Amino acid sequence: MYLKVFYCSSLLIIPSIRRASSHSKLRLLSSFSNTMVPSASNNNSHGVVDPSLLAEAWIPWILQDSSSQINNSNKKVDSTKAAMARTIPLLQDAASVPFVCRYRTDVIHPLSTQQVHQLQTYVSQHASLDKLRSKLLEHIPQQQKQQDSIRQQILTSFSKTELEDLYAPFKPPSKGSILDRITSEHPDLVNAIDQLWNDEERSSSISLSKLVSSNKYPRDSVIHLLGTKIASEPKIALVVADELNKHCRIKTTAIAPAAASTEKDKKKEKDHDTTYKNYHDFSGHAKYLKDHQVLAIRRGVGQKAIKMAFEIDGTKMEGCIRYHLYHGSSNSNTNSCLMQLKKRPDLLDEAIHDAWTRLLRRRGTSRLWKDKCLEAEERASQVFQQNLRRALLAPPRPSQPVLALDPGFQAGIKCAVLEASGKVDRLETVQHLGNRREEGVRKLMELLTMTHEKQHDKSSPVLVALGNGHGSQDCRKLLQEASEKSNIAVDTQLVNEAGASVWSVTPAALKEFPKEKPAAIGSISIGRRLQNPLFELVKVPPRSLGLGMYQHDLSEKELDERLHLTSVDAVATVGVDLNTCSHQVLEKVPGLNKLAEKVIKARPFRQRKDLLKVSGLGAKTYEYCAGFLRLSSEEGAIVEPLDNTLVHPESYDLARWLLKTFSWNLNGDQEVPQHKDISLPTQEWKRKWASQIEKASQKFNVSEERVVAVMQNLLDSMLKKDPRLDDETTTTASKEENSSNIGSIEGCTLLPSDLAELEPLQAAAPVRGIVGTVRNIADFGAFIDFGGTNDGLLHTSKLGPLKLTNLLIGQQLGIDILQVENRRVTLGVNGLQMVATPRRSTTEGTRKTKNKRSGSSSNSSKKRSMSTKAAPAKRRRT
């Protein structure tokens, strides 16, 4: 049904938002200009903007992700615009996206959860620019004819770059610049050019030719002023940005290193040579550069390992500017300055050349590269968020006791026996080196026996959480020996131990285990990550989990904020027990970030509304957080049974009426009637239960969408559905994939210990039928822990019918080790009998592309090389 899919999509966390340049934003807005009708004059102050005005301005951006075209129907545009206008005040009032998407479905309909996340980002960015917006509005001349349109764009913009572009025509010259000198020496000339360019009433009496021919004003000063006017036009900047995006190429070359004086410098130089080898002679079209290439080039330039240059055809760029001035501008045939320039092509050409060489080239290339970097950062941040979400919402295994093992050599193997609830039953350190191996096997046998006795099902294997750190292969062999000798089967699961050591030394960890050493606490974290990933991983700083790519190239503050929101959404998706959850989990509940400590001190709670007694927790915070908190009857008698459901307290009266009308039982003693209808779309719900829904809507004065939402919350609560166990969340392959057994671990084995090192593995490759664990996911593939010293890359081209989006962090996969080259391990999915693809060097690609370019031009237009040199330019380049 609509509602179910709607909220499940909220697990996507932050939407796919590209921080596009102001030029592309202006272009998008211009394509949607027929909807931009409200006047900015309706707003009485700079800081408060009518939500309907913001909705009008932002709707092209909201719709562009849901459809590649902006030609949406008027009905869809109007309904989306109205929903945005209703949702913006909620987000401005600090309502979280999980709250809005679960409990305000009638307000946001028909917006998707992804669009609400996108809208929240725009609201946040817009609010951060309030001071700059007020400053710019004060500097716009009151006599400007386009005052209202410029004012509207300033009031609605959420881009600092766009605000700077809009302000460019009114920006006073920098002190000490040539323009400042001209302004002080020839104020009459500056006023005359301003009147001509702005097409003011007195401009008809001004002759541009006389200004140039007279000896009163230097010709260079006139050209300089005209060039500045051309470069300051937002539409000209848009043209330049479009042309650069189409034709500009990025060229990188190696920087000759200075003589290394120390061993440290020599090692650094060698590392740079290895890291940036692909960019020592690289040329690629800026438009088609991959995100990882952009970040690598930026990092290499920052470390002074490579230098970067822009390859641009200056003659072509000046021609584009000239064409736009002649034909592209709406006032090119009425503006007196442009009309006079057309009669003096020599002046026009000189002014365009000055604008391009002095201002637009540097400004345009800087903006182009900045936008490319922002887009790459955005995508890297999204990948990190998606991986974190996958890890946090991994299916739990709370009903089984676990033996957790943290591998080690000299320090021994740190072991922890955990009950099904996560409570620590025993901690042990197993020494196994040298003549202590037999003793180590004996201790592991004791721990296996102890864990096996705690299981309800004695026939099932003992669940073992094995950390994937250094020594995991030796630990696995020792465990296997103990399993055989004790005749107890084991189910060994590799667990990513990244961040366990970080959390083990935090004050929260030491407070929970005051008598234990950090090493032992780390083993407890490994076991709990397998039992309940969400509640254990939220304790660890997301940056320490090793789930992102290029995270050191990203803004630390912004990334941390986004990862925090990802954690908040994950916790809100599952919900928490108010009386038992940890401090780290509670502070991730929407609205309780700074109040978690006070809430814990006020425990135990018997009903949700007791939260209002907590100091500092007001009605608004209670409204935003209450729906995500549960009160379990297992912790004692609770006053209100609905407090243990997904239903928000504001809808309790409606929920009681629905329970009575449909004869549903919250205790789950009897089967939920018609529960199979949950999978039906919303329209079918409304058709099947039309009379009940309509009656409830009228009786409680709420929309029908709100009634359907409460019904969904009740049914999910009665069925005790955990979204982490939902098919839509945990799906790892389609039915077609499962039927072919491609990627299945059935019939696969663990990597033999004699192949754990890269040298013997390289000699033995290909090695097929190995069990691997997904550790990280990027746009180009997944990194798999197959039991060796390095993780291997499963490239998207080696996935076969599997889909990258269906893989989960921690998922086991049957893989083939195809090739080991330059310490890089290439993997393929088991069952496809793939072979390694030979790597092509950058130099070979350069030669091939040059040969192609010297041949047919049609071939060169169809096949673009991302790592080749540009063809020699026949026209002048600047």
C-alpha cells in the first residue's frame, strides 16, 4: 500500500541531492519560469519568507529527482507545490523528517520521503543564509527596474553561490583595483556607462563612440568598464558555465619532486608516485570525470604531487558570448548600450575579450571545478550514509546467545560469552602461541560448551561472532579444532570490528564495565554487533566504522551532521524501549539529543505522557519524540497499552475506535482479521474499508490519510513487525537471482589458511567458491572480506545478475578470487565462472584515443576517453 512503501523509503535517509552550481539552478528555474508568479513584495521582512513563495521557487528542484523532465502535469505540479507549502513550516519548526513522514502523511502527501529529506536540506541551507540575504537586499538600488525579480530570487535562494552571482552587478569595486582607480579618476565615465548599460532614460543622449573617440577618457578605461559589465551579467555567467561544462577538459601532470633530504621525504615521494601514478599524464573531459577522479585530483594538487590545468578554446568561448549578446538576450534589440556596441564591433570584440581573459575565464573555471568537487563530496557523503544505514538496519539475532572472539597474537584472543539479551556471562583471554596452543583449544572448548548450554535449541550450532581483524584466520583454525574435539557445531560469522577499540575507551564504555579492560570490552562490542547491530553501532562515532570512501576529503562538520541524521532516522525506524535503552540510543531519538541524560534519570516511566514531567521537555518536544518511544509490559505494568505501539499519543482516541470497530486485539491473542490486506495499495484500503475510514475521518475531524496511517501503525504493532526483518529491507537478491544460486554461499568454503597471504594467493588464482563478507559499498562495486590480508573489490561489472543496491553490510556472499595484481584483489560472483580482465594502462589508452581522434570524427564523438590526452587545439587557447 502507499503508506507502507512511503515510510519504508524513509530508510533511504538523506536524499540524492547534488549541490548544483548557481548557473544550473538559474537554468532550471528559467525552464520553469511559467510557475514563478508571486511577488516578493508580499513579504514584509527579510527573515520571514512566505512558504508558498519558497515552494514556487524550489519546486523545479523537488520534481527533478522524481522525473528527468520538468514537463510534469499541471495537476501534479500544483499538488506538489501545495504539499511543499504545508511541509516547510513543519521543518522550519524543527520537526524531524521521521516524525513528518510517519505522523504527518496527510500534510506531506504526495511528497515522497526522499523529497521531504531534500526539502529539509533546502530549508536548512536557506536559514543559514539569512544574514547574507539581508545584507544583499540593503545594497540593491531602489530604482532598479528588475528590483522585484532580483528581490524574489534573493529571498528564495538557498545557494550562497547564487546570491553572490545575483549581487555581482551591484558589488562595489575592490579598493586598489583598476576599476576602483577608474571610478575615482573618471566618475563621469562610470556614470555614463552605468546609464547606458542599465538603459536609463538619460542614456539616449550618451554616445559610446564619442566617449571612446574623445581624448577625455582613455580607451582602455572604456573597454575595462564594458568588460566588467559583460562579465557581471548573470545570464552571461550562465552561458559561460554551460559552454565550459560542455567543452572544458582537465589536464594533470606530475610535479618534478625536489631533492629528498630525509628518509621520510623519500618515502612520501614514493607514496605520491604510487598513489597518483594514473594522473601523471592525464586529460579528461570535465563533464565526464568520475567522482573519485575529482577527489583524487584535488587531493593530489593539495599535496603538490600533481598540477592541474584547464584546456579551453578561448576563441570559441568569446564567440559564444558575442552570439548571446547579439541574439540570446531578451533586450539585445532595445538596450541602447548593446545597440551602440553592435555598430562598433571593434569595441564589442575588445570588451568581450577583456571580459573573458580578465574575469570570466578564471571565474568560470574556478566555479566549474568547485561545483565538480561539491558534487563529488555530495556523492561520497551519500555513499557513506547509505552504508551506515545498511549497517545500522542489518537484521538482528537477539534470540541467540553468542560467543564473541576478538583475534590477537601476543595479547591472546579476547572472548566473551553473551546471553541472548546481550548480558555478559563470562570474559576470558585465550593464549594460543607456541606450546600454549593445547591450552587455548581446551579453553575454547569450555566456552563453546558454556554457550551451547544456554541455547534453547540444542541441535542448532553455536553462533560465533569473529572479529575480522589481524589474526582472524589463526583464530578460525583454533575454533575449528575446538569445535571438532568438543563435537559442537559452530556458525561462524565475520563481524567488522572497526570502531570497537574506539568505543572501548570511551567514558560510556568504562561506566558500563568499570572493572574490565578495554580489550575485553571490545570483544563484547563485537558480539553485540551481531545480536543487535543498531543498538551497538550507534554507540560508535560513525567515522570510526570504516564504512565510507574518501571520508578524509569531506568536510568533517557537515559529514558528522549527516551521519548523525542517518543514525536518528535508523533509530526512529525501529523505535526504542523508553525504560531500557542506552544513553547513546536515546540521544538518537528525534528531539531528545540534549535531554537523554535527564530522561534516564527520570526512569522508570509507566506511560508516555510522564515524559512531560522531565525538566526541559516541553509539549513540542514531546510531540516530536513520543511516537518513537515504547513502554514494554515486560518491564512492569503500563497504564496505556497503546504506549507499546507505533500509534502517536495524539491519535489514541482514533486508535481505540479503530480497534473496537475492526475487533482487533492489541495483545495478539487472536489473529488479526484481514491482515493479508496490508500489502494492498492505499487505494484498495480506502475501497475495502471506505465506510469505516470515512466515518472515522468525520468523527475525529482528521483526513482519511491520517486514518489510514493510524490503521497501518496499529496493524504493524499487532503483528510485531521489525522493519529490519522486513523483506523490503533485508532483500539481498531478486527471485531470479535466488533461483540461479548465483552468489550463494552453498557449496563455498572458507579461504584456506595457506592462501591468506597475497603472494601464494596470486600464484593460485583463480580460486573459486570462497565465502566472503561485504564490508563496504561504493558506486563502482563492493569491498569483500574473503579472509585474506586485504579486502578484495567486487566490481559492478563482475556482479552478473546481482544488484549492488541489494547488498548489505555484513552479508555473506559466494565469490571467486580472479586475480591479484599490485596488491589489488579482483573478485567475481561465484557461479558465473568469470575471468580477470587485463588492466589497461593510462599510456595505452592515450595512444588509442589519439589514433581514434586522428580518424573519424564521428567515432570520437561517440566514444569519450576519461583518461587520455586532449587533441592538439587548432584555435587559439588562452
